[in-house]
Amino acid sequence: MFPEPVLSALRSAPDTPAVESNGRVVTRGELLGMARRIAGGFAKMGLGRGVGVGLRLPLTPEAYAAHLAAHVLGATVAAFRPAWGPAQLESARAHVDVVVDDLTDLLAAEPLDVTPRAHPDDVARLLFTSGTTGRPKACAHKYRAIGLAYEKDRWPAPLARMMRDFSRYLVIAHISGPPMFTYLGRTLVAGGTAVLIGDGMGVPEAIARTGCTAVVMRPPLLAATLDSTVDLGGLRAVVLGGSPASPALLEAATARLGPIVWQVYGQSEAGAISMLTPDDIAAGHAASVGRPVSDVELDIREGEIWVRSPHMMSGYLDETEDVLRDGWLNTRDRGHVDADGRLHLTGRSRDVIMVNAEVCYAGAIERVLALHPDVAQAFAVGVPDRRTGEAIHAFVVPAGDRRPPPDELTALTRLHLSVNSVPSTFTVIHDIPLTATGKPDKPALFRAASPEEI
């Protein structure tokens, strides 16, 4: 049970590198020692089974050791995202008993035995996704569920093949995100080294400088990486997640890097759902998101994708949204399965915008913008953006003859929502296009005649 597979990997080769960070090498034995000391400090604080701990820590080897230590004690771990605004941070704090943002004293504590204390049905992690109100929505995952990701002997063949190329895995984002955290642990289990991206270093430069063989990234970042002129020849695996890449991008990446591009479709609620392999891309199936991964069942109900698997969440905390039914999870994505069993996405059932792989709810953005006294109504839409995948464009209807200042609208959104939910551009409109049913016609907003720019 997690984190035992990772701890066992650390014990088995204590003198080999586990994590590199800004030129500093931390061996597996040193990382294990950090986890033991932090666990001792956590125990003195009263952490144990079922106690919720929020970790608000930078991307360091010590931060990962703190995650391991909290899981050893059977705590419920919530990693706070760096991009959260004050209101989101306050909402997330309500789900935990204690927040840790400094490890200095904990690293000086008396070491503790790191035999895991959790039970399989204890809640291990809270993974946060934006709710329809813009506040973090906590997905509860049990120890039984998250442990499956680290059981090397049970990895399906495509995953086992991929992980052979993770001898040096470049961690480019905060481990509050499930992919970064999971692949870091998998790298250690597979015998590799995790390399944390250097301060102020761009991803292409980091790939070239550190000699990394594998990286997990979002499609927009891959596009920017392909535009660089640095040597990417050391890469052996590029894993895409967060949002589906276009067939053109997958094919361009394969042409430049070779048959090393993988794409994983998943959600915080469901975990990994399907995988597109380099062989799929080479065979001309880049328009799909691949076949379901091992243990995942798919069911298409009225065009919506439902999944059932042993590694999906057990439910939301303090949420009434009905996405679980008889053991099945409604992804709220739309799609179909072709004759060869590959899944194709055709749209979303939710009014969401994917910015930097974060789900940003249009309704939440619109409600925040409408809090401004100069705004009568607001509408948020997603527009293509090469850097972030999608960007948010807001249409605002002014209250009377007042003109809402864009800097105030930006500040208001940033106060209540994450940085990715802040609109990039604003347009003033006075007449709202409507559909035949009387609802705002968002596609028509793009065709509005000569809108007045703020």
C-alpha cells in the first residue's frame, strides 16, 4: 500500500540518486532519511490516520519527502496549488486540520519508523479541481486506489514500456498536480531519478541541460518546446496530459522527436482513462485519445462518457454534484468509441474553459465579474491560445453608461479565482445575442458586429 512501493525502492539502493534539484543530488537514502525525520515531526504534531494536512510547499526534494511522511502516518494529504487566489486558498483550508508551509523544524525532529499506518479504505489524497463556483472542489481518493499506480508488477504493458524511458524524469511543475506527483513516485519505483526544473529555467533549456530522458507536459508547452532550437535528442518519452493535443501537434512532435510521444486522457476525479501510444500515432490514430487503460471500463450514455475503475475517486467532499451513480463516474465529457476500441472526444457537457490544463468554469468567472458595480452582466468564452491551450475572453455588459476598468476586473477575478481564470481580454457589448430558446448565444458573441473594446 502506498507509499510502501516508493519507500521500498529508496531502501533497496540507498546510495543511488533519487532527486536532483538546482545541481544538488539527493540520494535515495537521504530522501528516506528526510521522510523519517519529517514523519517524526508530524507525529508530534498529532498527525495520523484520517487527519487532514494541507501542504503548501515549494518544489523541492524535502517537499516530496513531506508527502511520503504524511502518507506513512495515514494522513489525508491535500497539496495546495501555488496559483490559487486568497478565496480559493481559504476554501481549501476548510478541508484540512492543519497546514504546513515550512519544514525547518520538522527536518530536525527525531526520526520515525516509516512502516505505513493507513488502512486501504482511508482517504489518502484530496485532489482539487475548480468547482462551478470557482472554489476548489476536493476529490477524495483512498489509499487502496492511489496505490495501484505504484505497483510495478501490475502495470499494463504500455505503461511498463513507457516507464523504461524514465531513467531521468524532468519534473516541470508543482507536485500538487496528480501527474507530476504520480510520475515522480513511479520514476523512483522504476529505478530512475527525478530532476526538478531549475529556478528561472525554461523547459527546453532544462531538457537540454539536465540530460533528461522523459517529461510530462501539456500540449501548449509541447508546441512551444518544438519551436525552440535547443537539442532535444536526449528525450525518450514525452507524455501529454491536461487536455487533448491536436493530431497536427502529435504528428509534428513525432516528426521532430521520433516515435516517443504518448498522450494520457484523464481527470482528477477518474485518474487515467485512456492512453494514446506512439504506435497509435504512427498508425494514423492521432485524432483519438487511445484505448482505455487496464481496469477502466467505458460506457457511453447519450453521448456522455462514463467510467468505472478501481483508481477513481470515492466522491467529492462537501459537494452535492451527482457524478457518481452505481459505481460509475460521469466524466461530463462527450465522445464515442470506434470499432477498434479507441476513444474519441467530441466536446464537453460542462461550460468550461481549459487554461494551462486547469478546468476554469465560465459560470464562476461570469459571477465574479458581475460583482463589479460597473458590470450588469458578463459572459466568458474560451478562445484558442498557442501558449495556454485556451485563453479566456470576457464580454461585459456595462451598468448604465459606466465603463468597467479592465484592471479592476482583472484584480477582482484574481482575488476570487485562480490566475488561470483571469480573462486575457475584455470586450464591452450592449446587446446580448440570444439562441432560439432565449439563452445567451456564446458562439454568436464572436460574430458580434464591431464590438466596443475596453
